[in-house]
Amino acid sequence: MVKLQLLSLLLAGVVNVSSAQNWLMKWDSKTTCGKVNYKEDILKKWPKKEDPGGDDVSIPRNIGKCARECRLMGKAKCKGFVFYYNGKTCLLFKVVKDESLRKTSDTAACGKWVRDVPVTPAPTPEPTPKPTPKPTRKPSTPKPTRKPSTPKPTRKPSTPKPTVKLTSKPTDKPTNLPTKGTTPKFKKYGDNENCKMDVLLKFGESANEMKSYGYHNDYLVVTKVKKAKENKYCCYELGAAKTFWGCQHTGDAAIYNLRGNYYDEISEESATVDNVTKQTFLVDARHWFNEYEAAFPGSKGYEDHIFPAKMSFKINNIDALTVSHVVNKNVDTHLYHLSDEGTENPSYKSNVRVKVKCLNKCRCVFRAYYNIPRTKDKCD
């Protein structure tokens, strides 16, 4: 009897078989979704080579394809998207973006799920002799065409390798360190017994300082040198909570330079140790190899691989040292002959380590080591 009642309700349209049918993927044209956190927000960057169209620049990218990709994944997995007109690229979100952060923009469209009006029972309309016009590749409202009228960045630059060179790039050698062949000496940084160390990892003040389109992400790791092997790290992966030995980490050092300033990104990373007196620490600046920088190969004129972040030290607010990992002038972060998407280049010099040793009364010494063998730890 119950089955018969349910069947009659279904036929009458009273019971909705799937609530997902009442949800549609729509977008706000010329609207940003707010700032994008590339480590925490992104479910997928689309299209990729294995997707329909791949990297063929002759295949049009459009918002509809982006919405379709998110809709096929489903509301439970894909929470929304942003479509970039410039690069005709779509980022699919794994988190719901805050609608209060949306702004008007000429370079992006923000996609979201909206609940559709429930369908009421109605007869199927008869087909008309003249079918409804299908959307064309060129919309009636002004939107970016397949070939923008002004130069826009694509995954394949239309112009030759940029001629503008970096005017202020990190040097291969750290500042404030003794010259080769000399023994580093302890320096006094104030008279306090309680000696605070601040470490800042930063690319600059503006994404335009990179002088090339692309992406670069370095990260900071502080290790307390001690006999115990556990709880000795302080880094992004372990969160912002202060360690029992007084280290607190914040931020993530990244730079993303695209044409169209709103989606440019530059952020910094820092760590503070409350007291380094009579202790020794290893402080690393490491490069994070990722698919975003792989989309800007050096062979096509991009130079994001030669712009490492600078790591600076202060002891009791007194400048002590500034270093960066080596500037890889002719070595890209990725190799492309093994994979179309690029594989991590083992020849890329990707890290610098500073050993900090402090005695009493804030007498500290710094030693820098470049491109040391990288081993996986809790911070990678």
C-alpha cells in the first residue's frame, strides 16, 4: 500500500526524486569571487592537457564549459568556480567563497550554485517551426573574444621572451655574512637575557616586481636543534599554534603575477621565536614545486623561476641577515620532456638553510648553507 501511495505521488510530481535537480550552476559575469588561496581553495585547475581541448590555443575557452565541469563534479565536490577571461582558464573551488567579498571586475566571472524554481507540472510545449537560436561563440554582450584585442597573458605567450630584466633580484650570496675562508664571529644584539628572533620571508611589495608573468612560492621552516626528535618544527603545515619552545608561524610566501591587477597575489610568511638564548636553530627557505608555476615554462619566455623570496632575520628588532635560495638564471623549476604538465626539476637549486646559534646576552652567529640535500619532514 505504501509503495502504491509513493508511486502516485511521484507521478503527480509532488515528491522530488533528487533535490539536486533543484540546483543549477550559474555565474556572475564580470565579477570576482574574492581573493583565491591557491593551496586551500582550489579543487582543480581546468582545462589541462588531458581535458577536452587540452592546451590547444585554437580551442575556445568559455564560462559555460567551466560551469559544465563544475556541474559534472556535483555540488558536494565542486563548490563554485572563477573563470579568467584573460587566460581563458577556470579554477574550480573545493570551498564555498564568501559572497560579501565579490567585486566588479572586467577580468573574471564568478560561478556559484543557485536553487532553481521548482518545476510545476505543465504540458511539454510543441516544437515551433523555427527553432530557438542557439548561442554563438561570440556573445551579443561585450565579452572577451577568442583573440583579445589587447595583449593578454595566455599559457603560451604571443610575444617573444620578455626583454625587461629584473632590476633588483636577490643575490646569490647572503648579506652580513663573513667572506669565504673566514670564521663567523658572534655579534651582540642588545643586552637582554631574553633574546627574540624574528624571521620574515617576502618577495617584495608588489607582484609587478617579478617583471614576468608567473607564480613562485617559497616557504619557511624553523627547526629547533635538540636531542628529542619530536615537536621540533615550526612551519605552515603545522599551523599557527605556538610551539612549546616558543615559536609561532604565520602566513605563506607566494607571488602570482597576471595581467589584470586584481588577481595578482603577493603574500609573506614569518616566524617568531620568543627566546633564542643559549639555543641553536636551523631556519630554511624552501621552494614549493607546484602546477601553477609549471603553467609558465621558461622555454616560452617566462622568468618566474628566477625570483626567490628573501629571508631576513632580526634579533631583538635589530637587522641581522638577509638571504635567499640561489637565483636559477638558466634552470627552470620543471622539466617538460617527460610530462606535458611538467615534472619537478632536480637541478633547480631550491633551498637555503641558516644555522643560528646564540649564547647568553644575545650574542649570536649565523652560517648559511645553499642547496643542501632535501629530505622529507613534517613541513613538506
